[in-house]
Amino acid sequence: MMGCMPDDVEFRSDLYQGTAEFYDRFRPGYPRSMLDDMVRRAAVSGRGRLLDLACGTGQVAFGLADAFSEVWAVDQEPDMIRLVRGKALPAGAGHVRAMVSAAEDLAAPLRAFELVTVGNAFHRLRREAVAAGAFGWLRPGGCLALVWADSPWTGDQDWQKALSQTLRRWRATAGTSDRVPPGWKHARGQRPDTVVAAEAGFESLGAFRFPTDHRWTADDLIGFVYSTSFLPRHTLGALAGDFEADLRRALDEVTDGADMWQTVDFAHELFRRPGSPR
């Protein structure tokens, strides 16, 4: 019964405050092959609307913009939306509408979108509310795409272990260990995204993976860390320089200056609202 199911853990609304510039510069872009695959599987017409929820600085919105006549890019962080607005015209994407709103509170027309996307963020949202909203906003036959990518510390290479250990130590030093709520992984494991989507009325079309080799430098990794919810730069304050020096030292000890490569597992999970477009 619905009443017996565990609720999603609530995340703070300000987790990405001050991270927009780092997010835009240091987060690896989604591979073109994956974006093209998503468009093909979702059978978009080229004349419809895209709704990109928790859009960040627009990696998905701009990556898919050419396949839609109108794009809504929505994020609750004003700094992210300011950056999206600043990028739209220079990118030749004047049809991208950027707006500040929590995904759960968005006022959007029903049956108005061909595709709704959520990039690396569904776990931070109130999933039931967002899935139900997406079902209503999509036209019959439209799709919800949950887009994912590995973090640089995902893996067992020596440099990834050194990165993880350094981050744990500095989260304790900066007092940021409680920024991300405990138990969120357990709650998601109890009710996977596929279950949440199915309960909202979606049918699953599957998960599709696009592993891509990516080269990291120490500068890249520092910038990526500053784009995260758990250790953004402002939480370190005057200790930022010490953190950067410590991370560089830890990485150099295990790499001796060699390149740091990761096969990033990019993926999208696709769900369709039943029915045929009218």
C-alpha cells in the first residue's frame, strides 16, 4: 500500500548555491551519441517542446535544443538560470526559456511537452511529485528521460581512491558532512526510480549506457569538487588553498604525474507515457 512506502529524503534547496561557474566549466558534457539516441528512442518530431528539470547550467537543454522548437530549462538555483540565460543567445539557442523554479512547484501546461529530462538530479527531487508532474506535462506517447553520469571518484583506480580519501577528510574538516542527508541511498534502494515511474503511470523503455573515456587533470578534479553539493568552494572559505594543495599532493603521490583516465558511464533511462500523440 502507498502509505507503507518510505518517503524520499528531503535535500536542502541551497546545495548548489555558488557552484554554477564550476559546474559549467568542469562537469563533462554528455556524449553526442547518447543525446542522439535519446532523441531517436523518444521519437521526437523536431517541432515539439522539451522540459529540462533541475537543468543546472544547461548541459542537457543545450545538447538537445536543435531537436525542439521550444525548450524550458528549469532550476531552483538562480545562479544556474542566470548562466543559462547568458549562454542562450551566443549559442544560437534563443528558443531556450530559462526559469527559476523547483521542479516540484513548476507551473507548466498539461500535455505540452514531447520529452521531459532530469540530468543527474532525480535522486535529489521529491520523485513521486516530479514523476506525477512529468506524466501530466507530457503529451500521450511522450517520454521522461533520467540522465546519469559517473562521478570521478567512482572506481578503484589509485587516483580515485586518493581523491575519495581526501574528500572524506576535508568534508570533516570543513564540517560539510551533513549537507547531504543520510539515508537517501537507502530510500532510493527501497523504491527504485523504475518503481516510482511505474506508479506514476509510465512504461519503461529501458536503460541505455554510453561509456566514454575522459581524461582528468588535478585542476579539473578541483573544479569538479567545487561544483558538488557536498564541498562547494565557499564551504572551505580561507582553507580552499590548503585543500587544493592537499589534493594535488595526494594525487601526485599515486600518479607521479601520469594522466588520470576514467571510463565515465553515461546513461539514460527512458519512460513513456502510454498513448498516441494527437
